[in-house]
Amino acid sequence: MKQFKTIATVVVVVLFFIIYLFIPNKIVVTENLVVPQSSTGVTRGLMNIQYWDKWMPYKSIEGHTFILAGGKLEVVESFLSSAKTNFILEDFSTPVTFSAVASGKDSSLIRYEAIIDNRHVSPIQRIQDYLMSKKIKAQMNIVLEAAGKNYSTTQGIYGFTITQERVKDSVLATTHQIYADTPSLVQLYNMIHLLEAHVQKNNGTIHGDPMVNITRLNEKEVFAQVAYPLAKSIPEGNDIQIKKMVLGNILTVKVVGNVNKVAHAFEETQNYMHDRSKSSPAIPFVVYNTNRLQENDPKKWVSTIYYPVY
């Protein structure tokens, strides 16, 4: 019996030793994921915590808390390059910080980290916290994967699919006019119809939909220019010019919605350019894929932004 007690005591001591040796006082739960987007854009998107509902794999939302399959994630605040949250499972809670940093050219590393204070005298509590850390990691990895999927795309970061292509048509027929204020659709389409008549008169071939640029010069002047891509050059006419485009790179953004939606897409395209240190050698255009005089519902207007870049 005495020998059994001695063995039992040794076993308990060894178990205590193993628990305190291999289960640290501070348990760090973390994981990284690299996405093929610039760190500036990813960080800006990740810090917009009010839009996390667009990608978070939640079952429901309660205020600022996402109800997940394996716990709750309470969104607290974002500051500079990190977002603070609390992970809650039953009566356990621990802070989780999300962040994004540069990882090479035009790529970013998204990371989460949770630190569990495990300085407990009770070995049972230390084991429970260790097992809890495994549950946290499993759930946060699901969240990280969802974030990575979202921020791997321009749609997830900027709200629009932005693609870079090569300019296909090198010849443009254009006309412009200065207005006292933003021109109406009727005024713009009068300019477009003027171009169409000139191209038809000179046996030209139009290669796409009308392109429009409206730029306010000052309080009393607004510059408006319309253009059509052509298959080949034709003679110029009164107030109509033929321009040769450099066959360089161009950003294209498809937009469905009214002028405010197009303006927002322009802003996000400029953010995209800034994030990648790109400049524009020429003015951008909005292609009117939908005839705005024929479609009365602006929500159904389809447009394409063309933004030359280098």
C-alpha cells in the first residue's frame, strides 16, 4: 500500500510537472494569411469594421457581435492598422486583434492574435484554457479564411471589380463644350448625336458605346467631352477632332447604378491607383453602356469607367 501511494504521488507530481512545463502561462493563438492585394487597400478595408458583415461567416448578428458557429465575436474598435475584438464562448472571453501588413509587392499579410493569460494555480483550469485555445484557433481560422477570400479581390476592398487591360482602339472621334453648370442628359446626347452624324457622314465605323467626361473647371465653367472609338481614322469636322490614343494600359470598372454610384466608383478607382502608385497620362471617361434617355430608372444604368494608367 505504501508503495502504491508512493507511485501515485510520483505520478501526480509528474503530471503537475508536465502540465506546468508544456502548458505555458501565456497562450498565444495566432495565424497568418497572405492575399494578393496592396497592404494600403487591405488595411483600409479591414479597418472598416462597419462592413465586416459583408464577409464574416456569421449565423446572426446581435448589435456589434457576430454569432458564429463556434462562439461569438464582439467587434470593439479599429485604430490605424489593427481592429480589436473579443471572442466569447460560454463563460470564457479573450481579446482578439486583427491586423494587416505589407508582404512583398502588391501583397498583404492578414493576421489575428489572441493572448490567453493562463497563470492559474489549478492544473485543471490550465488544461481547460489550453483546450479553449484550440477551439478559438479553429473558429478564428474560419474567420481568417473568410477575410482572406474577401480581401483577395478588388470587389472586397473597393466595392467594385477593377481590372487592368490594354487599350484596344487607338482612334477616337471627340467633341467638347464648356457649360455654365453640369450639362443635362439632353445636352450630352446632343453632343453624342453630333458625333454619330459626323462618323456616318464620313463612312466611319464606331467600335463601342459613347464615352463621356465631365470636369468642373471652376464655379462658372464645366468642361464636357464626349467620344466614340473608331475602327480607323476619318476626317475632322467643325468642333470635332480625331485623336490618336497610345495603346497602353487602362483600368476598367463596370458599374450598375446612378451618377452617385458612378462617382463612388471613380473615387474607389483613384484609391486603387494611389494604393499601387499608378498615375494617369490622360483623362478618364465614363462609357454609357445604357442609353440614359431611353432608360428612365437610373438604378438600371450600366456604365464602364475607362481610366488610362501607367
